[in-house]
Amino acid sequence: MGNKNLKEAKEAKNDEFYTELSEIQAEMNNYTDKFKNKVVYCNCDDPFESNFVKYFLMNFNRLGLKELIATGYKTSPFRGTELNIMDAAYSIRITNTKKYLVGTQSDLDIKGVMYFLTTEKDKITSKLIGNYALDENKNKIQIAVKETYTNNGKEKKRTVKQDLYYEAGDFRSDMSIALLKQSDIVVTNPPFSLFREYFNQLMSYKKQFIILGNISVVTNIEFFPFIKNNMVWAGCVSGSKKYRVPENYAAENPNKVYVENGKKYAKFGNTMWFTNIDHAKRHQFLPLNLGYKYHGHEKMYPKYDNYDAIEVEEISKIPYDYTGVMGVPNSFIHKYCPEQFDIIGIPTAASNEGSLNLNKDYKTYIGYKQDGTRTGRTGSTFGACPVFERNDHKNIYYTNGKRTVQAGKCMRIFIKFKKAYISQHPELFGNTEE
Ligand SMILES: C[S@@+](CC[C@H](N)C(=O)[O-])C[C@H]1O[C@@H](n2cnc3c(N)ncnc32)[C@H](O)[C@@H]1O
């Protein structure tokens, strides 16, 4: 397998983690007034196993849903624990249910369910259909894939062209797109390996959404402009989340994996909710009464070498009196209130919107001087992340004698207090001008 293929396989394997009902309930509780008469679509969800589907079936009448649609790409590794179904992708479409779902799906009032068209004894046999991807001229789109072959007993690799085919239930398939067009709000935990494509699709069809994703996308150069322009923001519940994982799941950190009642779970601290539906928490000001102040404590907030901003190592240490630009960890996204702060950018070499053009000597990297120490242009897996060298080496790791950076720990977003907020709070900012 080529490196790319290996990476893809690893990423696809990491897609198989399943959201707990309690995590979904905690987040959805903040939007209960937003679902009335809406068509909700869970488009990466085995309808028989997904807790997203379960949540909306349990709350169908309470939320006043018009319809619930769910399509599964393939049946989950936990398949068969709920209903006796065949090994294929399925869709359900519920327009009316008099019963709340309690326990298993077999309790459901099946009259309001479409797409359960054909059954064979107790098996449901109406499958979704997949299709070839076509370009605007209706020609098949081809992709290059690596394949392994044997030549004179030796294993070799070559690149071959293949028609791009979307399996049944793939969110990119014609059928799933047709369902997407009919829906109002998309709610799911999509495959992380396809997050960018998934998100772009939601944006291009102008859908409302509440989805889970990895916090690292916040500082992705393609995703970031949507954050900066307030087209997507964090959901309400932050913090680490519990997911069910397949039996053969091996975490990098085994302490995060545990078994409960014979089921395997993992805790991930790097996933978060993303939405474009407004909620109250988003408009709560970050409390600044913790006493952190820039003036008189300048040493605590070193300036970067190559960008006019101060480094703030923790969100709770944002100084309440600084009117210039501040570099803060990407977890700021959970505290961002658009009436209090402007998001300025992220340091990248790219010219996307929101990319900060840094001093050319440093190009992609940003750093600061602290007691004579300056950042190096250390490589990082993210390529475009800010690199910090601290006296305590907190963010710097050594592997095989080479310095590497744990990028996720030092990603920075550049922010500023909003002008209106500053002028409304003379008691904080006084007349200090940066
Ligand atoms: C992170 S899991 C979450 C599953 C479910 N939404 C949940 O939260 O429990 C992502 C799911 O998307 C499925 N998937 C992968 N590629 C897909 C695609 N192209 N279209 C639809 N689903 C896909 C994976 O098999 C996996 O079951």
C-alpha cells in the first residue's frame, strides 16, 4: 500500500466511532425550538443503529418534526443488535409516528415509515442505490488509485485509473443528494476522513446543520474562512466525548479506551460540535473578571517576532485591557462571542481569506522571543501551523534526536476585542491604545 493509501485506510478506520445518545441529547437540548416543522436528515447513519436516529425517533413529536430521513452508508460493526436486517445500506424516512421510540426500533409505529417497501419475512430488503459520479457533461469522473500487483514473485505498485463510484448511502451519491435537497437540518457525526468534502456539500446546498468534527479543522485554511465570517461556529457542549468503538479498535492512548457492559468505548478530547444554527451560549460574553491584565504584566504576554500580536497561552488568561491582536489556542472557538471579539486570522503561507501574511523570513511560521529564545522553522504535520518555542519546552517534542512539534497543542487563532465592545467598556480598557 502506498503512503497515501495507508493514510486513507487509517483515516477511514478512524471513521468508525459511534456517538452516544447522552452526548447527542446534551447538545440537542439547546435547539429544541429549532426543529418544529423541519425535515431532519441524518446522512451518515445506519438507521437501525445510529443514536442520532434514535434521538429523533424518541423526540419526533416533542420537537414537532415534519420528517426524519436517515441513510446509512453501510451497516455498522454493531449491526444486527437492533433488527434482523440484511448486510446492506438502508434508508428510512419517517413522516409520522404516534409512538415515541422507547427501547428498540421494533417499537416504532411503522405506518409513518416510507422506504420499508419490500420485506421478505421479517427482513427488509429495499436497498439504497449507488451510482457513478458524473461531471457536468455526464461523463464518468475518473480517479487515480494505487494498486498492488505481483511481478516475478515481487510485490509492486502502480497507479491505475478508476471510475468514481459512490456506494449506496454515500452522502455524495445522487440519492443522498436528492434527500439532502428535501431536508432542512442535517444532524450527524460524519466520517472525519471526508469532513472537508462533507462540509463543503452542506455549504453548497445551504443547509442548516449540527455536526460533530475534529477541532483541528478550525485552523484548516479552507475551513477557517467560514469561522471567521460567522458562517459556522461551535455548538454548545464542549469537552471530551464518549464514543462506542469497534472491538478491534486500538487507540494511541490505551488509557482512553474502556469496556462497559461488554461494549468498547473511547474518550476523545479533540471532537466538537459545529453548527450554523444560532444558540444562546454563543452570545454569552467570555468572563474577564479573572484579573488577567496586560498593562503592568507585559512579560507574561510576549510579542511575536514576526507579527504584531501578543501570545496568550490559555483562554482564561486573555487580558481584559489589551486592544491589539492576541494569539490564543484554537479552543477559543468554544468561547467565541461575536459581539465581544473579532476573529482576525490564522498564520498560514496560503493566501486564503483569514490567512495572515507573516514576515517573509518566517513564511508559514510565527514565533516570539522569550528570554532570548526564538522560534525555529520546525516542520510540523500541519505545515501551516504556528510554532512556539517556550522556555519550558511545553509544546516541543523530540523524536530520534530531531525536534518535532505537537501541532495540535500550539495552533493559534488571532483575535481582537471588538471596537464596539471596547467603547462600551471604558472601565476595562480605559484610554489605552495599542
Ligand atoms: C464517525 S462515524 C459516525 C456514525 C454515526 N453518525 C454516529 O454518530 O454514530 C461516521 C460514519 O460514516 C460512515 N461513512 C464513511 N464514509 C461515508 C460516506 N461516504 N457516506 C456516508 N457515510 C459514510 C462510516 O462508515 C461511519 O459509520
